[in-house]
Amino acid sequence: MRIGVDEAGKGPVLGPMVAAAVRADPETLPDGIADSKRLSPARREELAATLRERDDISVGVAFVEPATIDDPETDMNLLTVRAQVDAAAEVAEDADELVCDAGDVSESRFGTRVRDGLAEAGVSVEVHAQHRADDEHAIVGAASIVAKVERDRRVDAIAEEYGEVGSGYPSDQTTRDFLREFVREHGILPDCARKSWATCADVLAAHEQASLGDF
């Protein structure tokens, strides 16, 4: 069997990074599998539901929360490895072949770290890491769909708690406005924010400067 692994939400300033693993015979995957970025939200939801419903397909998911991302003792490359390992460990069996989207400039280094992480979890698998693997391998595209759907659901939950927050990406004006208004009202960043991100530092610095101007 083959396993595809990918993650979503590495760059946002709000919410978790999500990794997903899909274990299946690639020849039996649903029609229409592609890199999640090429699909509409509705189509992603439909395909993710189908993947989870099929008895011959296994799905694993792992979340890396903002507090963990902010830990100065780690970095995004290592966290991406850990997330992919945790997701894959939920479905992997010895002698499986795993293809993952490389979250490092070095494909070989990333693949070795994923393989070693799974070995520590007690599973021996062959690992191939590749940049843009979700474009090249349908099994990785399937994982990217699940990861994106789970990430979107978490952003929706954040919006239910805090109100409109946008996509959560630093380039999103709605997201920046949300952070600015939250800090203006509360004096601190929300728990859903990655406080170590430059966007958050800029918002806090602007707030402090504005507060000084009030005196």
C-alpha cells in the first residue's frame, strides 16, 4: 500500500498547521483528486468526505497548535516533519511506501527525518520526499485535500469564537484588521494567533506606540 502525506497552514498567522496522511491503493482513489489549491472548497469537502467514508482508504490527521509553533526550541521544518510523522503513524504499516510533500529545501533530509520519526514510532516504511508532490502523486493530492479541509474547519471555528478573521494569512487585510482590533481592545494577542510571527510583533508594536501617544 502507498501513503501520501501533506500539510496545510504552514504560513498563516492564525490557527494550527494541519498534516494529513492517506493510505490506499492509488489506482482506487476517487476521480478528481488534485492538489487542494486547484479545487473549490465544496469539491474539497466532497472528496475529503469520500476518502473518509471508504473502507479501503485510511486517513490520519495531526494538528500543530499556535503555542507549539511559538516554542523557541523548535522551528517550522522540524514541526512539519513531526506533524507528517504523527499523521502517517495513524495509518502506516510495515513495508508501506510513503510519498510526502517535502517541507524542507532538501528533499532527502526531509525524507530521512520522516522515515526516522516513523521508525521511532515502531513502523518501518520506505519514504520518498518530493517538492510539489501533491502535483505529481494523486495519493499526496488526496492528503493535501484532507489537510486543507481540516485547516479550513479550524479557521471556521476561530471565526465562530472571535468573529470575522479572514483566511488567517498575514497578507489578508481582514486578518490584520482582526488582530489590530483585538489588541486595541484587550491589550494582548488572541490565543489563536502565532505570537512569534512578525505580523503579531508589528501589531503589538503599533499598539504600544499608539498607547504612548495617548500620554
